[in-house]
Amino acid sequence: SQTIHQWPATLVQPVGSPLSLECTVEGTSNPNLYWYRQAAGRGLQLLFYSVGIGQISSEVPQNLSASRPQDRQFILSSKKLLLSDSGFYLCAWNWGGGADTQYFGPGTRLTVL
Amino acid sequence: EDQVTQSPEALRLQEGESSSLNCSYTVSGLRGLFWYRQDPGKGPEFLFTLYSAGEEKEKERLKATLTKKESFLHITAPKPEDSATYLCAVPREFQGAQKLVFGQGTRLTINP
């Protein structure tokens, strides 16, 4: 069976500090990978997605970047965090497009102070 | 532009009191509709995928239905452990991947 991991689970960072969140998927190969952000009281917003190693597409221009150095690893980064980057970050995966189900990880709660 | 609207935003029920949650959508060429459950501080947990109008799926006390313009999540005789936020989403295939357009969710509370 497939398992998706995210770490850290929670993070408190000062404004202007760098960020690195990691997501890994076990039990599958060549998945599509996604980063979402869920701000307080708001819905899930797609940030980045990747269909393969080194292939990253951005949905929304922002202070964040993503990388996929290995087939089952997806990293979300920032060089300098803003207050508005606070939120709940979720990684998800699926095998294809269309109506293929996306499965979500446990999430990382980021608070920028 | 694809839009997904869920109602109500919040719903409080007594244990055993059945009700329905609504998810209406405006998309061109619906290719499916997803329902997820999200507990506080956790990632969304997949519940159902519906593909065509008239389709129904059940899981324990939950039943999801789909029409051409909306989906309902019916909760029969709910228990306190059914308390969660329920999210619906529609997929858009995009460059080999998939964009999920989510509704804002319905926060369901079941009181014992």
C-alpha cells in the first residue's frame, strides 16, 4: 500500500527566515505530486504540482518554490518567509490526471511570526 | 471559471439526527466529483468519487449522490465521531496532472 509522509509536523519560523518542507511517498513509482496551502478559514489552494523528477509547475506566483530531486520526494522552499506564508501545507499524490483520486499527507502547520 | 460552493458552512446536529450537505458546481465537462473528510489538524481523507449523474456511493452512515449541477452527502443517524469538515472538489486535467478545485467545506458537529 502507499503511504505519504510530511515533515516537520509543525514549524514556527521568524519572518525573513528560510523554509524547507519535505514530502515523500512510499509504495508507488512515478506519482504526480502536489503542494497545497490551507489558510485559516479558507479552502485548499494548489501551489505547485509535478509530473516527474525536475518537472515543476506553479499555480500561483508567490514567495515559495518547489523541487522534486527524486521520484518520490517533493520539497517546498522559501528563501525569506513572509507573515502571509503562515498556514497548513499539504502534500498530495496520484497516478494520473483526469478523475484519479488524490491522496493527502498529514500536513505541516507553519506559523510565521 | 470552475467554481465549487458548499452549504451550509457549518451544521450542528444531535446524535441520530440525519441531514444532508450540499456541494454545487459550475464546471464545463465534469469528469468526476470527490468528497473528503478532514479532521482538525490533519490532511483530508478520501471518501468517495462520483463520475456521472445518478451515481450513488455509500460508506457506513454516509451516502453521496450526484446530479448534473450538485452533489449531496447524506448522513444517516450520525454519531459524534462523524464530526469533521467535509470537503468536495472537482478535478481539471492539466498538462498530465490534475487541478482539484475545492469548496470551502462544511464543518459538521454531532452532539451526543
